[in-house]
Amino acid sequence: MVGMTVWEYKVVEPNMKIRDRIEVMEREFNHVGEEGWELCSDHAGSYTFKRPRPA
């Protein structure tokens, strides 16, 4: 199993009105993006990010 990536995951679930959620998520996306997280799923009001786990 060479080159297999081990991912770590982070789920963000903003608990607020959709209008406010957008602003909060934009701020959160910018923050997690700097830390190497990428969005892999967004459904039912929750957002799942993943990034390669350091070896």
C-alpha cells in the first residue's frame, strides 16, 4: 500500500440562520484553508473538511 493518503477530518456545523451562516462559513473557510483543510462535503447544514494527516 504505497502512496496511500491518511486523511483527518473536521466537521463544522454552524447553528444559525442561513443568512448568517454564509458569512461565518466564509470566515471559517478562509481560516481552515490556511491550515491546509479542503471542503469535501457540505450537506444538511454541516461542512466536512479533510486534509492529509502528517506522517
